[in-house]
Amino acid sequence: MLLNELPDDVLLLILEKCSAQDLSSLAQTCVRITQLTHVDSLWKALCRKEYNVKTLGNIKTYYCLYSELLYSYGWMLGTFLCRTTPRGGLLEVQYCDGMIQGIQWIVSSKSLKDPLDKVLMFEIAESDRHPQCLVPYASLHTAQIRKINSDKFVYKCKEKARHQRQIFCTQKHENIFKGIAYKRLNFPKEIPSSLKLKDGSPSPQIITPWLFIAEYGSH
Ligand SMILES: [Zn+2]
């Protein structure tokens, strides 16, 4: 019996076992199978299985989410360290409401004892597919992400002129134009249960306020 002679429900059961690459190859075979490979529940399952992304946000279909955003940038999801500045830095890359966002965690300007502050550094939307540098008081402009491997990348802003209204021109700020290298931070296998989801996987929000609290002794 030919694959094409099977009823739709049986074919769908087979397609559920396929990887994204398999589905793309099968989509080249005939019109009927092409239509079936676009059934969104297949892509919903792949978004969840490969990237742990469970919500669609403002993107129309899981197929769009997978093919236009996660396929190119899904490898970045997770927590990264940078060693560029004297104190290093933490970056959390997450999927939120139709976008991949890079969130820098920085020491609070008020007190070292305060929880870390979150600063949105870049975002990638499915609609334009290019990273956008986010700077206060500047309109969105293009940034560059160069993948070294799935655990390392270099982030660079390509439009320095857009930053000129920045009040604080620190060394770290200059590094954004030279390129900041990030390396994935692998958490230990034993994660406290308070930082796990119900299914036992680490919480995507593993860096939560109050997780890192600096203590200063008096000298
Ligand atoms: Zn910029």
C-alpha cells in the first residue's frame, strides 16, 4: 500500500512521529501530504518537544512560530554568561508573547542587597526575523547575533549612532559595538525543587528576583 492511500487520520499518526526535517521533506511529495504536514498540532508538538515553547503569543500558527522564529533562533533559549566586563553578566534568553527576548540581569543601582534588575537588551520578532537592539530613548535598530555553536554566540549592535543619547557611556556600553561573547550557563543537574516545574523540568524563570543577593561585610 502506498503512503498516499492511507486515510488522513492514519497519515497524521505517522506524521506525529516525524521530525521537522522529515515533515519538510514529506511536504515536497504531493499536495495532499503537503496539506497534512501543515496541520498545526504537529508543529505545536514540535515547538514543545524541541524548544519547550508552549504558547503561541501573537503569532498566527505554531508552524510560523517554528519555521520563522524557533528554527533560526530557538537554540538561543536559556541562560548565558558573559565575561566581557570586569564583573561578567547574566543574560536570559526567553520566548515571550511571540518574541525571543534577551534580558540582561544587572546589579541594582540602589543597593547590592536588592534583587538583580532586569533590562531588556534585544528582541527578535517572527515578523522581521532580525535581532533588534533595545536602548532607552532610541527607536528599534538592527543588532547582530553570530552563532559560534549552540552554547556560544556573539552579540553586537550595528548602529552606534542610535546610542548617542545614552547618558551613561560606560565601558560595557562600548562593548556592545565591539561584540559581547556569551557562553551558556549550565545549571547543575540537581536543581532545588522550588525552581522546578510540576513535570520536574527547570523553570524557564530560573533567575528570579532574590535568587542572587549580594552580601557586603563591613570593613
Ligand atoms: Zn544598539
